[in-house]
Amino acid sequence: MKCIVGLGNPGKRFADTRHNIGFMVVDELIKRHQLSLDKKKFHGQYTTHVIEGEKIIFLEPLTYMNLSGESVRPLIDFYNIEPEDIVVIYDDLDLPNGKIRLRQKGSHGGHNGIRSIIDHLGTKEFKRIRVGIGRPTTPQPVPNFVTEPFSKEEWVLASEGIEKAADACEAWFTKPFEQVMNEFN
């Protein structure tokens, strides 16, 4: 069993913002497989589906970004999923808009959603797909930047990153993550 976790913030105010790119990737996967996030439990919305003979859980925590671990932990405990069978998808300021980077494990790198998951799981041993959103080009606080929507011009590259991240998730359904990293990094 594998779990795909997209990070973001719930509610209409955050729906199309840079910080919600993890939700956008899960939404793309849900659309591709004609599913819906039809279950609400574990402080999140999720669904389960068998793809390529593997049971996959798609999760969007509804705890707000900084508390994401409060959703991930009870779900993986309930379904008995090992941390190494999780991929967490989230925004990254240090990658150019639309670029993706896959990692097997690592630190939180200053991302509070990842920090929360590490704290709740007690390990850094879970897979990640970082989707670049770039840094602000004008002087503004980072929290304001990440909670703003993409401009029309930015959306072109952002949507390419969403597609690539979804493609990488689908590749992981049938291939070892190391091989997927070699293909997509």
C-alpha cells in the first residue's frame, strides 16, 4: 500500500495559491483516475483506489499546512502504512516555478508542513516531491507570497510542474522510487 499526500491549506481563500500546489497535484491525480476525495476522517479528505495492482491512498490534510502531521499520522497508523511508502508533495520557494525535485528523505528545509510530518512520524524517512514556486520578485513577506495565487504567466509553468509531479507519482506506482528520481530529477 502506498500513500500520496498533497500539502496545502483548506478553504476557498487558499484554493489557487502557491502554498496549495500539493493539493493541486493530488487533484490532478484524482482527475486522471476519475476518483474523488470521498472520505473525511483523520483531519483530512482522502480516497483509496487500486492502481496497477497496488492500493493507493490519496490524502489532502485539512489541518492547515503547519499541522499536516496531525492528519498524516493517524491515517498511516489506521492503514498500517510504513513511512517509506509515503510520498509528500509540497511547494518549494528555492526551486524555479514549475521545476520538481524528488528526494528519498531529508530535513524539513524550513517547510513547516514537512516539519510537522517529521515531528508526528518521528522520522525523516519518507519520500518527497518538491514543486517549485520560485521566490517573490518584489519585496514582500514570504507568507504573503505563498498564500497568493499564481499570475496567468506564472500559471503556465506551475501547471507544467503539477503535471510532472503527477507523472512522477504514477511512475512510482510501478517502479522503484530511485528509478523515478533518475527519470524526473
